[in-house]
Amino acid sequence: MAEFESTDNLVIASRVLRTTLQKSRDLTSAIEKTGPRLESISQTLPSLEEAIKRIAQKCSLVAIRGHVDRAIGPAAAVLKVVDAVNGLQGSLSCDPSSDLFRYLSLVKQLEEALKFLSGNCTLVIQWLEDVVQFLKDNTVDDDFYLLNVRKFLKILGELQAMEARSRHVGGPLFGALEKLECEFKHILMENSFPIPFSEQARVSSPPLPEPVIQKLQAIIERLNANNRIEKCVAIYAEVRSSNARATMLALDLDYLEISLSEFDRVQSIEDHIDQWENHLEFAVMHVFDIEHRLCSSVFHKVGSDVWMSCFAKIAVQSGIHNFIKFGNSITKGKKDAIKLLKLLDIFAVLNKLRLHFNYLFGGKACVEIQDQTRDLIKKVVHGACEIFLELSYQVELQGQSTPPSDGSVPRLLNFVTEFCNQLLEDDYRLILIQVLQIHQIWNYQNFDSEILSKEVYKIMSAIELNLETWFEDIQRLNPLLFFHDERELVHLQELKRDKSR
């Protein structure tokens, strides 16, 4: 039994070996056949790898599709706006005077087109810069995309700067705005005329016609929108102050340059002071009033600070300071009775013009004019009160002099008496009372409503005392003159009683 089992095992093992050997032969044959195929595949792998990379890049570019899509709309708008800008620039080469409002409309359209162009370029640039950054981050080896995007970015940058270039010297918008400034000056000069110094002119002198004002306002609106309002104000002030100076020149104001010292008598320029009063009233009530109204109308939409500043320039350049300077010069003259009357005249004019003066020059732009005017009023009030309150003392000093040998009343006393009469007339009495009241308030004193009558009484008393003294001296020296001097004394006593009532 054991022998048969051993033989069977050998047979089986032999069969297995033969089968295995056959499979090895078959595998060897298959491997030999596969080798060339593998070599062929190996040769095609690099090109396949490159193709796969390109596919991967194209797939990755899908991620920036949103940025590109968003840039397409504004980019298309940029092209259209560029065409519009070029057309508008050509239209603005004409003269604005031919059709001002159409020209202004074209300027506004150009401003808006340039602003729109700049804004759209900014948006497109932002989105395309994101595309460039994405391409860099994803290491795209093909420069085709980067080169095109960067080229487009450069073009957009130049278009974005078109607005700034247009506003610079030599730019289309700059040139158009300069033309508007020239037209603004031309319109002003064409419609500015000196005001004649006549009663009719004082009443009827109108500002500029309404259509002219509308043109000026329209130009100002465009210039202000382009930050050129200062140049506009300078042009306006130059033209209108030149016109105001022409009006003043016709008044022959050379006398305003006269300067007095404390040794000069005011009486020497008494006529000029009368002229000054009339000319100042004309300047304030008509010349400066018209300029004030015009500034307000023309620059109304820009704001009060602008037009008040413009008016202040016109007032200064037209010579308002010369009027104030002349008034100050009068206050420096030698103290005498004529100076007192003229100071009261000056105060009366300034007081008459006070409300209108405050209306015209009350703004912060006219602070210098306000300060100089207040200083003049102070000098006038102090000067007038100083002379008036010293009159009684001056009369007392006269009592120390020798009386006239013929027994007549000294001329100075006659003059003082007549002068007091003049002060007590309504023309001066009310003004002097007001001046004295202001002076007392400034010196923190309670106002004495009878101060005028008291001071006049003191003056009359001093004159009476002088006459009595001279009367006694003359009586001793020449008794024949007794009755003549006595009549003068009686007359003065009656006058004294009248003035003290």
C-alpha cells in the first residue's frame, strides 16, 4: 500500500512541475511581447504630462472668470466715453461769446465725462490687478495672458489720468475755463460805467441788467465747480473797483491827500471839508451801495463769505480809506472854534450814514474798515468835546489882557458870543448834545442833560466877568467911555439870561 501511495505522489508532482514550467514559458513570452509596448508608452508620457498641465491651467483660469466678467462692462463704457470726450474737446475750441450757455453746457458735459471716465478706469484697473495677481500666484508659464492684461492696464492708467491732464495748463478743460474767465471779464467791462455825480443819478443808478447778472452767475457756477472761484473774485474786484475809481476820479478828490498838523488851522481847508461830507455821502449811499448789491447778486449762490470778501476788496481798492484818512487829518488840526464846528459837521455826516455804513461794512471781511471808522469817530468826539469844554477857560484867560482903548467889546468876546449863538441853533445844538452824551458814556459818567446850557452859562459868566473888569479899568482911565461900555454889559447880561434858559 505504501509503495502505491508514493508512486501516485510522484506522478502528481511531475504534473505540477510541467504545468508551472509551461506557465513560466508563457509569462516569459508575454513579457517579451509587453516590453516594446511599455517603451512606447514611456516615450509618450512627457507629451501627455504637458497636455495635462495645459488642461489644468485652463481649468484654473475659470476661477478668475468673475473678475473678467465684471471688468467687461466698465471697459466697454470707457471706450464710449473716450469717444465722447474727444468730441467735446473739439467743440470747446470755439469762442464762448457766440453762445455762452451752450458753451457752459459743453464744459459741464466734459467735466462729467472725464469724471465718469476716471471712475470707470479705476474700477477696471482694480479688477484686472486681481487677475494679474491670480496669474502670478498660479504660476502660469504662458506669458500671453499676463502680457495682454498688463498692456491693457497701462492703457487704462493713461485714460484714468486724462482728467488730471485736461485740468493742467494746456489741457482742454483748462483752456475752456480760461476762456470763461476772459468772457467773465469782458461781460463785466462791457457793462460797467462810472456813476455821474447828480441828483438823478443818485436816485436812478441801477445795478447791472438781469440778463447780464444771469450770465455772470452761470460762469461763476462752472468756475466754482472747478475750484477757480478765487480767480473769478479777483477779476470781478479788479473790474468793479476800477469802475468805482473812475466814478471817484470825476469828483476831483485830490484834496483827500491833504494832511494837517497841530499847527495848521482847519479854516484853511474849510471848503474841502464841506466837499468831503458830500462826497463821502455819495460814495457810501450810491457807489458802495451799488457794489454791495451787485456782489450779493452775482455771487449769491457761492456764499456770503465770498461776496462780502469781494465787496471789501472793491471798497478798499476804490479808496474808502482815503476818506477816513482825511477825516483823521481834520482831528489833528489846531484847536479853535472853526475846528469844533467842522468836527460837529463830520460827526453829523458819520451819524447820518451810520446805519447804512454798518449795513455795508458790518461783515467780518470789513473789520479793518470798521476799526478805522470807529477810531475816527472817537477822535471826532474827543476833539469836539475837548474844544467845547475848554471855551470857558479860554475866555477867562482873555480877561488878563488889556481892554480896547476905545471902550468897545473885544472882537474875541464878540466872536465867542456869536459862536455860542451858533452852537445853540438847532443845526448844532442837537449834534453837540449827542456828542457830549457819547463822551460822558465813554468816560463812565452819568449823562447830564443840561451840560450844554451849563457850559454856555459858564462861558457867558466868564465874558461878563471880563467885561466888568475891563469896565472898571476903563472907567478909571476914561470916564467918557462909561455909558458905551455899560450898554455892552447890559446887553451881555440879557444875552446870558437867554442862553441859560
